[in-house]
Amino acid sequence: MAGKAIRARGVVQGVGFRPAMWHLARRCGLTGEVWNDGEGVMIHAFGSADALERFIARIPCELPPLARLDGLECLDLNQAAPDEFRIVASRPDGIATPIAADAATCPECLADIADPTNRRYRYPFTNCTHCGPRLSIVRAVPFDRANTSMAAFAMCPDCQREYDDPADRRFHAQANCCPVCGPSLWLEAAEDSSEPALGATGSQTRMVPFAPSISKAAGENPRAQVKPLMLRPAQHQRLDLKALAPDVGSMDDVIRQAAELIRQGRIVAIKGLGGFHLACDATNAAAVDSLRQRKRRYAKPFALMARDLAMVHRFAAADAAENLALQDRAAPIVLLRARGEALAGGVAPGDAKLGFMLPYTPLHTLLMQELDNPIVLTSGNVSDEPQCIDNDDARQKLAGIADFFLLHQRDIVNRLDDSVARLMDGEIRLLRRARGYAPQALPLPPGFEQAAPVLAMGAELKNSFCLLRSGQAVVSQHIGDLENAAVQTDYRHAIELYRQLHGFRPERIAIDRHPGYLSSQYGQSLAAAQGLPCLTVQHHHAHLAACLAEHGVALDAPPVLAAIFDGLGMGENGELWGGEFLLGDYRGFSRLGHFQPIALPGGSQAMREPWRNAYAQLRHYFVWDELLAEFGNLPFLQGLANKPLATLDTMMAKNLNAPLCSSVGRWFDAFAAVLDLHAERADYEGQAAIALENLAAPAFAGETAYPQAWQLNQMEGKQVLTWRGLWQAVLRDLAGGCDKAAIAARIHHSLIAASVESLCRLGRESAVDTVVLSGGVFQNRLLLEGVAEGLRRQGKTVLLPQRYPANDGGLALGQAVIAAAAGIS
């Protein structure tokens, strides 16, 4: 008999890995033990040499759904074999192991809640080791029930038996519960709501809260029962809020009541997995418009939830890859092309895409089973603030938005926004990485094995941060825009939590070069307080490095070319960059080329008012009087008559709050403005550029680039891309009454062709054939696919972000690997 000590590393704790190994070992006729420790899972297995070989070979094939195997190491054992194979107690040694991401309800749990004979029939908090809450409920490591918000719920004997049985899929499922011992659900009316409700006779009655003592009782006693609002089935359009049932109703009744409220046009705040959402009927225009007004989110598209794929397909086109993404255990929002039945116009005003997700908790599943149409399911907050996660906080902050609250008393410890993805260039690519993906670790490429621990602070907008340790990079969930004070507080809390969860002590801190970024300022204060070196990392270099790390490019690999197109980032000498052609690796970069820098009149105001960018571009490329003489009848130029152009001219001439910037984001804004797309004001970042992409998409396949639209000039040793020809062609088409969709398509084709030509020329000069495309502008599908395809036709290898966003949400990963590389000799 032989023996093997087998070390498994990766996401192997709290995901059913030990029971899977127990089952496999028994099938292979082995004896031994398996346990958790600080490095992952250790297996001692004994049996014949053939049986051990079979067992080891099958381990990667027998992983439970949420597990990820990063490494498997085997050593011979020379000790006595036990009589059976068993799971033994954990042996913590102070080294933290990864926590799995929250996961959508698995098929087995869906079957449980659909089975009338099952004790979890229609129970909204059903979960097992294959699904359910993880990061959203954890307070500390190890990931044991006592360290989660489920500690408040003592398991009943039936749940405890499942928890203790290695043959059960709920073995050591830390969130295991049932209707007897788990969280409960109730419905409340907003206490300060003044919206009238229709009674049985059609008369209006003022809303009353559901049993005011309920919330206090539920908070003090996890098993507190509540009185549900009873709806009369015949009253499909009427709701009598005075008819409170005298008995305690089931949670099933509460879910049906919430669905009825949504059908009747009410806005319901729902406490979900990683935060509150605001829900309403997505086909009810009045409800959607009311939600926009109350939430003060006037333009940005709302996310949607559908019951199943069939419901999605009524309103949007989805191919096989998009269907798989919708059904993935991460359950992201997937951006799809609108097609078929129409939703309320306020769902996605001016956007040709719809962001759909499928139910990812039993609560959402049961709610959607009661509804015949999709619902808006947008974050439960006032615009720009973080999602509410606490019941009392939601009651206070959402009272003026929601009519009702669907609540439970399982605490959300860590806020998790919904992740967002889009199919581009044949792959599902993350635009926002949060629920379902964080805190999954990325194994670092060869060469980083001995890297010192790094804390990378991320960007100002779309912030996430990164912990680099032990050959892995752990990028946090999407935190948000740090301009908001509440988001800053959330950011600091999340950093401390991640440090505690991973037993992490950084030896260096990495920040963006921009001194005004609040993330940079906080990183500097941490470094000073802890006596650590603080490395500044150039913004676009970080985008490049993040893509290299995701693709596993080794530390000592040769440099690559990169086109990094985004809104803006600070350059090497304080300039504002955003349309960059770089040659670089983890250790450094050279700026080989860039877009023509153009003034941003008004600074940050130019980012909110696209007409300013258009005016600055036209002023740069043309003599103004000559331009007016030829194109003065164009609506855009006529509209400038009411603008403070003299002031802007002075600002640009004297460089007063009008910094030069090579941004492709502002380039898109400028062309969108002359096509009358959000020229006066962009209500959210990228709105004008998104509108230009939407306008171009239907005409794109039938158009080509404008001839002589760009020039590649040598300036101060750099290749500079200029656009006078493109502006002249666009203005002539507008003056000739050309279809604006065709013009938008030609603008895209021109940018694609110019980018490909620029990169190919730089590739010949540098003898480099691998190209990275990154930066937030490459979330434009037409641009990304066009440039990637054009480069491949020229024989280039193209690397694109996929698991980490091309936008600033992926920046911290790049900062971390650059800082780590700087410390490796």
C-alpha cells in the first residue's frame, strides 16, 4: 500500500471541495483524511499505486461548481493508513485562503424550492455549498458560520444533520437554513409615503405602514413573525391597504403581495444579496418615469430582471454566448440588443441596448414566477450614492423613492453591485466586476512568484482596489466613484475587510500618478502612517499592464504595443492623456504616439458639456471665419451663437482652465455634439459616445472610412494622429443632408482605420507584433471589434481585457503588477 500527501490550492474552502474528495476517494477504494488548513486543503490518501494515480488524475475533473483549483502538489507518505477515508477538523495556521464569490441559485436548490414535498418548498433563502451568499455575508476568516451574518440563526436539528453529513451537499454550508431556523421575509409600506392607494370601492385612502412594531421585533428576534398584507385576488388593479390579516401569513404570501404591488405600478425596494434594489414593472411607463424622478436618475439606462430566457427573448436578441452568460453562476447583467416587444421608453432612453439579468437568489426566482413582464431592478440608492445594505438606512434614504419595502433580517455585511458584461469580439467581457466575480483571485504570471505584497489603490472613478500577495492578485468588487463621500467610506471599509480576510500586510502601496485622485491621497496617507514606500503608476501604463497580467504574460516577456483609449489620465509630466500608443511591459513604457492634444475649455466642465469639445476641436483645425463662411448654416454652429465663445477663446489662448488633452473620450464627445447627440449636457460619463455608437450601429456594415480623414505626423519624436480631414468630411456630409447614422458609421470606420494604420506603422518601426487594446473607450463594440479584426488581418496578436474591465475598474490590477515588478530584480 502506498500513501500520498496531496496539497490543493485555490478556491477550495467553503465550496464543497472536501466532500467531493471524500466521495472520489471512496469510489477509488482509498483510505485517508482530508482537512482545511491555512494554505487550502490537505489530503492524505492511501491505497494501491493505480488507485492513487486514478484519484489524483480525477481531482481536477471532480471539482464542485464554486471551486477553482490553482495548484496540486503531491509527496510520498510513509505512515500507517487509517481504516477509512474521513473528513477531519480544520487546522488553521494563520494563513488566509480565498473566499468564493457569491453564486446564483444552483439547479438542485431550484428543484428544492419547486418541490411541494420538500421542507424548503418556496423558501426564499435556500442555499447549499454550490450556491448562495459568500462575500456578501462574511465578517472575518475563517469562513465559518460564526464569522458571517448567519451567526444570528442557530440551525435546527434537520439543518444541523445536513451540515454534519459529508454525503450531503449542504455539508459545512455556512449559510445553511430552512423556514424553521433561517431568515424570514416581510413587507412594509414606506412610512412617509403620501401616495394614495385605491380601496375596494375605488375611493382613495392614505397608505398606512404594515404593523409599525414589526421591524423592531424582527431586528431583535430572527424568528419574529410578521403580519402580511392580504390582497384580494379579484382586485387585480386595486389594493386595500386597510385590510390587514389577523393571522400570521407565510413568506410565500409576502412575495405574492410584492408581485401584486409591482403589477399595480408601485415601486418596491427589495433587500437582495449584496444590497437593496428598486423594482417596478418595466412595461409600465408611469412607474418607470416615477422611479427616474424619485431616484434623480434622469438618463442612464436601468437594469432589468426577467423570469427566464424566454422572457428575455421577447424584448432582446441574445445569441448562444449571451444566453450562457445570463445563466452563469455569476448571473451578471448582460447588455443585449433591443428587439421585439417594447418596454417603457424610460427604461433605456436613447440606448439600443437593454441590460438583462436572470434571478440569482430564490427570492428573485419566486418573485419573478409571479410576474408576466420584466422588472426594472436598479440599485437601491439616490443617484451617485452607494447602494443601501441596512434595513434602517434603506427605510430612511429610500422612503422618498420606494412605496414599499420587501425586507429580511439577514445582514448584508459587504455591499456588492451587480456585475455588467457585454459580448464583444466573440467573448463575454466584464464592464463592471462585482457580485459573482469578486473576490476571485488571479494567479500571477511567471516571474511574480517572489513578489512582495502590494496594495494598489485604484482610480477615482469606477474604483476597485487590489491586493497582490503569494503569487496572486485579488481585485475587489466595484466600489464606485470616490467623488461621493459615502463611497469613500465604503472604500476604506472594504480595504480593511480585505486586509483582514487575507491576513494581508502590504510592503508597498501603489497609486495613480494624478495627485487629485482621492484614492491616491488615501494611499499616500496609508503609506506615510505605516512607513511604506508609495509608488506612483502612470494611468495608461496601468491599463496596459492589467491586460498583460490577465493574459498571463510573463514578467520577462518582451514589450508589446498598446492602444490605450479612455477619458483621461495624467501623463508623465502633468499633461492629460487619453489617446495613447505605447510600447511597454510591466517594468516600463515609452509613449510612441498619441492623438492631437486639444484644449478642454472649462476643464471638468468640458466633460459634462460635449459642445465645448466640439468647439475646441473646430477652433484647433480651422480658421473660424472661414469655417462659418462655409458651414455657418449648420444647426450646431448656429447654436454656438448663444455660447460664451469669447471667454472660451481667452481661456484657450492663455491656457486658463483649458488644459490640453489627447483624450479619445472627448474626441467622441465632440463628434457626438455636432450630430446633436447630448451636445448641451451629458448626464452620465460616456453618454454622448454611447449615443454615437448606437447611431452608427445599424449603418456600420454598409459604410467605410472617409478618405484622407486623418494624418500621421511626427512631432517631437512622437507619431501624432490629427483629424482635420475627418472634420471637414463630417461637416460637408451634414451640410449636404447626409443621413446621420451613415455619418456616425463613417466616423467609427475612420477611427478604426487610423488606429490600425498607426499601430501597424509603430509595429514595423519597433518590430513588435503583439498589441494590447484597453481603456474605457474600448467598451465601444464597433471600435473594439473593428480595430482587433484589422490588426489580426495584418498578422498581429491582439490581447483584450475580458475578466477585468477595460475601464478604470481594472486599473488597480495594473498598478499592483507594475509596483510588484519594480521590486523584483
